[in-house]
Amino acid sequence: MDRTASLPEDTSQKPTRIRVGLVVILLFTLLVAYLDRVNIAVIMADSHFLQELGLVNNPVGQGFLMTFFLIAYGLGNVLLSPLGDKLGPRKAMSIALISWTIPVMMGGLARSLPVLYASRFILGAGEAMHYPMQIKFVKNWFPLQERGKANSVWVMGTMIGPAIAMPVFAFIVAAYDWRATFWVCAALGIIILPIIWFCTTDRPSQHKWVNKKELEHIESGQQAESQRQEQDVKTGNVWQNYLLLATNLDFICSTVAYWSSVSMWWGIMSWLPQYLKVARGFSWAEMGFFSSLPYLLGIFGIMFAGYSADRIKRSAPINCLGLGGCAFFILLGATASDSYMSAIFLAISMFFKGVSQPMAWTVLQAFMPSKIIGQAAGLQNGSSQLIGSLSPIVIGYLISITGTYTAGLMYLVVFGFIGATSGLYLVWRKY
């Protein structure tokens, strides 16, 4: 229900800032989602887990633990995001939370590899509507001039989650066993669900704590953008919109750039703990620290991007900087002879990944109308997850045929430079 007409006029009243609370909720929701995803990367470095599930000396089988998740997640993003546009972000995100908590519990109970693979696939499908709805929330709740910072806040969950998970899950695995990581994730999903349901609304005009001045501030910053987007992008039914997106050059370049970003992300996230422990010989404590450090630096990259984008009022150049910088430092990490320098270079690469991450969505929000932003975000994110799903298994295959991790890391470097090149068109378009 829209409360705009019923809000009282009060010239002495200061504008509320409920949108700030919303974006913090989005941050914690994404943080919980990423804990569910990265626990598998930590337990892959546990010899007891590998023995129990029959994955010893089977890097391709280990890669499939992430790839099965990403295939379902990618397909779900593409196919379910239109449903999210129809339901609204609050309902869609609540359904996603329920849908992903059940397979997390299933993973904790798994006694065989096929059951664990199935739990990973179901988890991916369950989380599919979540990410596009984060983007729709920000599109609905924030004026254009604040979206750089807003996207940076919630995207920090992609870095804070792994930064917490790597050392904490390493401790849990060492002190208890690998199954305990799944129960921690399930409990957090149950906690976050009522927060989404009772503390958010699809639009600021529906929220009982938003006053008229905050509403005016939000809507005044959205009006001109909305009119321009409606003129530039003519929408239709679901299938017409898919065709529209597939033939829109802005969207194509934005999506190819994000393919690159996601491929580097899942490649590093899936294999970094094992790379540090096995290839570089780090202890559990060192592995936990150097697996966490990249995500801590990524947080600073996200903060830098959000501040810079709102200051210069452009996001595409920052996105290109992030993609190119990430690829360059992965290259340095792959070729470094010293193990500690390799770990540091890979950590710096994640700083640049943090720079690019929120800008991918700030660029998309700049040219895509609100009525199909969920579908557009779902197609961009979903297709990227499908492409990115190849990274864990391709890296595993390259490890198996070469006996080293270098070729796998170079696979990510190539993707990074392809993405930066694609993003140059959006720089030219002045987004």
C-alpha cells in the first residue's frame, strides 16, 4: 500500500533515513548467503572431509562441489528473477531464505557425495532470487546520486562473509568437524528471515517509518532518471523483455564484463584455501589468515568504489579499473616465486575485485528501468554465474593435467582482461 498521499506535511520535520537501515539489512542478508557458499571452500582443504566423501586426489570432483551450486544458481537467476519482479523484493527474498536454509541442513547430514552434490544444487536454486532482489531494493529505495555508496554497502557482504568465514570455519573444522560449518550457516539463515519480513517493504512509500521529507528526497532523485529510462528502453512481456535485453548493446557489454568478474571471483574463492595450504605449504592458521586477507582488502575496494562513483557521478571507469587491476594482480600472484608474496598479490587482486563489484550494478541501474531491473539483474547475474561455474571445474581439470595451480590462475587472468575490454564501451557511453 502506497502511503504517500496520507503523509502529513511538517516543515520542521527532519527527513528520516530508513533507507540506510534497509541497506544494512541487505548487507547482513548477503553476508549470511556468502557464508553458505564459502564453507565448502574451507572444508575442501580438510583431509577428513575428502576421505569421508571419496574426494582424495580428485580435484575435478572437488570443483564440482562449487560448480553444481553455480549451475543451479545461474539458471535460477535467469528463470526466477521475473517472478521476483512480480512478487516484489520483500516476498521474493523471504522465499529465497526459506529455500536455501533447508539444503544447508541437508549438506550437514550428507553421508555420500551424491547427496552433497544434490544439496549444493538445491542451495543454488534456493538462493537464485535473492541477489537480483537486492539490486531491485536499491533501485526502488535510493536516488541516483546515492546508489554508488548504497550498492557498496550491501555488496560488502560478499567480502565480509568470506573474511569471517575463512578463519572461523577453519577453526570450527580444526576444533570440531566439517559438518559443524553447515549447522552454523543454517542457524544464521533462520535468524535473518524475520528481519526481512517485518523490517522491509518493496518501496519507501509503503514503509510506516518513512516520513514525507525522506520520500521527497528519494523520489526527486529518481524522477528524471525514470522518465529517461522509460523512453530509452521499451518493455513488454517477460519473453519480449528477454529479447530486448539480449539485443541491447549496453546490457551485453555490462554482462560480459560481469562474466569476467564472477569467473575470477569463483575461481579464487573455490581454490584459494587449498592453493595456500597445498601448493604454498601454509599451516591451517596461516591459511585461515591469508584466505581472509583478500576479502578484508576487498572491503576497502568496495568503499573506495562507492565514494568515487558518487563523487565523479560515473561508475563504468571504476568498474574497468577494478577488472583490469584484479587480473593483473592474479597474474603476479600466479608467477611469484615467494609464497608470501604470492598470497599478498592475490589478496591485492581482491581489493580490485571489490572496486568492480558494486559498480557492475550501479552501471546497470543507470540505464535499466525499475519495472524490469530484477529481470535484467537476474539475467546478468545468472548468465555470469553459469559462466563462472566453469572456473572451479576448469581450474580443477588444469591442476589434474599440469600438476600445478598456475594454469588455472592464468585462466582467470584472461577472463579479467576480456571483461575490462568489454567495459570500455560503457566508459565511452559515459555511465
